[in-house]
Amino acid sequence: MKTAIRAMLFALAAPFSFAAAQEQPPIITPAQELTLLARDYSQADLDRMGRAAFEAVISVAPTKLKSVGFRFVEISEMRDVLREELLPQMLVQVEDKESAESSARTTADVMANAVIAKFATGTGEVLVVRDNLFELAGLLKMEELASKEVMDAVLCHEVAHALDNHHHPFRRLFATVKDTNGLHAMNALIEGHAQFVARRACAKVGNLRGFKLFTSSIDFLPETEDAGAEYMGRIAVAQFSFAYKDGERFIAALVKAKGAGVIKQVFDAPPEDSILISEPSWYLDPTLRPEQPYDFERTLGRFESTLDKQTPDFWTMTKVELLGPQISAAFSVLPKERYEEAVKDILECRVLIAQNPRGDGAMISAGLFALPTGPKAEYILELELAMIEAKRAQLPNGVRIEDSLVEELLLTDTAQFEGVWVDQIILVGDKEITNFAVLGRRGQAVVELNFIGFPISRKDAVSMAEQLLQAPAGKVKGEVEIGDSDKPDDAK
């Protein structure tokens, strides 16, 4: 089954996948003609563009930093820089160093082939992979992306990072991050402020067209005939959109409310929760934030401990908080009018992903949604159920559902919540994978619990979902034993 949470997990595992477009790029009229870059533009050209970008940025963001260096690099060097800088972020998301290093390597390998430019915190210079801009323009079918104006805007963005790192060292900032939720917030702060500064710098030198094209490319992806890839791509790109676009809106709202002096304040005391990026007034005045009805962090921590104790050294655990744009993208297999307002009501969505590091494909995911009222939680459950059928038409090429059973939970299941049991066989090529799931609601909380390639009885799966829905209120029953001896047919 690929319901909302499951689809998000696939997207999070490959966050730089390319899929279908979310937005159409700006139309460039003859009056807005751009200067296309030559593929062999020189280091001297880059130096001139870099100096101009530096001057444009410091005209709107004064600094004591005297200069920033710019240098062409090969993909291999960019990959090494990315691996080094990504590792601390991966250590926040993944519990063991070996898995974090593997994730950093995989992500850096993909990013190095796509990133146009990057401020390197280690050397304090802006690194540029010359060919990547042209490759990206071809991939996105946006010839105008490979223009001097777009490159100027990109360099302004990277120079803004250089200034921020000078005043508020990024390594020190990331060292304060405690969890994935805080990591989302930190990235939105850093990318959002760079966008805020770059927009004003580009406006001052008359290059808003280049800035808007650069920004549109963040969530503009090429078309594909693979519906599954399109769907997961929309989810993946939502994470970038949150950091760049929601992050910039967050900074703009703070500056509007408090003036430019608030920038130092927010870097000195960064938001620790990604919801604050979407609700800047809660950052400025914490008393405005509604009280959270549940402690999902504690709940998933207990669930993690149960899995680790019963099957030690079997799972690699990752906990994440899903962002509003990611949730919207996940529900996008449904008509927008069905989910758009409902997603805004979600107070929190946290997920625990347990994967088998031995690579046999086994995975357990536990997702929890918090809503302000019971009826709104019930509607989210309805959306989850609607997605079971809608997702059948959105599976990636080579994947199909061979058999599917969806049954309402009955009193015989001993479930103290409303929901359904899902039993599916998924064919990936010629490989058969089982998926068992429980979707349920109690009060203001919704749970989605998936067991992919992992045998478990219906009775035990329902009991584990029961624990997840009870724990927020502090009511935890005895732990349920799980293991290979549990067969799905046992409880049918």
C-alpha cells in the first residue's frame, strides 16, 4: 500500500528525484530578453559576476566581510564538500554514524550532479560546477535558465550565505539542532534569509527577472509519463519549496513586524520547530501558539524502544516531522479542493521509519497526525482511506498491486478506535512484497501504521496502533511482541 505516509517515505528516501512540474515557469517576453551564457565562460567571467553579486548584496545587507572568492570545481570536489557538510545533518536524522555516513554519501552523489553553486563553509568561498546550470536547463526544458541573469541571482543567494556564515557560523548553528523538525526549521531560516537578501539585491540592480527564474526552478520539474515518479517528485520538491519559499516568507514577516534588527535575534535564537516557519507570529509571541494536544515525540520514542528491544540490531530508525507542503503533495492524488483546507488544520505530523539495514526491504512506518478537533481528525482519516484507491493509478512503472483487502476494524479486533485493516500484495518487477497496515483515529489523533515486507498478525498490528493512539494521553498498555513467527493469516 502506498498511502500518504508511505509515499512520503519513498520521497524522503530520494529527495532529489526529478518528476513532473508543479508550476509553469515565467514567460519571457521579447522585452525581457536574457543574456545566455556561453558553456565555456571563464574563471575571469565568474570573478566579474561574483564581484558584482558581492557589491549588490552588501548594498542591502552591510557587512564587515571584505570579499568572497568564487571558483569553478569538478563534480568530484563538490561531492566531497557536500558529504562533509551533510554529515552533521544526517546524524540528526539517523541514529548511527554508519547509516548517517551512507546517507550523506548517497545524497551528496545526487546533489553534486545537480547543484549550480554552493557556499562552502570550510573554505569560505562559492564553488560553481560550470556544466550543471546548462544540464539543468536542458533537463527542465528551460533554456533561459542558462543565462547570465539567473547566474547573477544564484551568486547573490550564495553571497548572502557567505555573509550569514560570517556573522552566525553555520556549523555552530547546526550543532544546536536536536531533531529533524529543528533541522527543517534551521534550513528554512538559512535558505529563507538568503532568498530575502538576494531578492532585494537583485531588485536593486534591476535583475528581478533572473531571481524569479532561479526561484521558479526550485519547484519546477520536467514532465514524465511515470505517474508514480510524478507523485513522489511533487512530495520531494515540497521540501525545497518549504526551505526557500516558506523560509523567505518567514523572514519577511519578521522584518515587517519588528524591523531589520530582528535578523540578529532570529539567528541568535533560531526557531526549533518547523511549524514556526509557517506561523511567524508564534515565533515572535509564543503565547499565541495553541497548546499541542499530544506529545508525539515521546510516543514515537516509546514505539522505537519497543522495536529496538524486541528485535535488537535489526532496525535502523529515523524520526521526521513532515511539513505542510509535503503533506499537501502527498494528498495531491485527490482533487485539491478535498484536501487543501484540511491540510492547514494539521497541527503536527510525525513519522518513525524503521528500516532493515541488511537490505532485505523490510520496513515499518508509524505516522501520527494531530488535529484541533475530532471531526477534523475523522476527515483526515477519510482522506487517507480515499487515497488507498486513488494511489492505484499513481504507482511507479513496474509496480502493481496484485491483491488488496481493506476491511473496517470490528469489535472482534478489540480495537478501541475507528479504522481499517489493509492487507496487500505488491509486485515490484517479479518480486512479491507484502504490506499490512492499520489506519485509525481516536479523538484528535490519526495513526497510519505500515508493515512492508515484514510479517505480522492482524491482531498484533491493531494492538500496536492502539498503543500509538493511547500513548499521547499517557495510557500505555503492555508491549506487543513481534517477530517472524507472527503470520498475517493467523488472525484472519
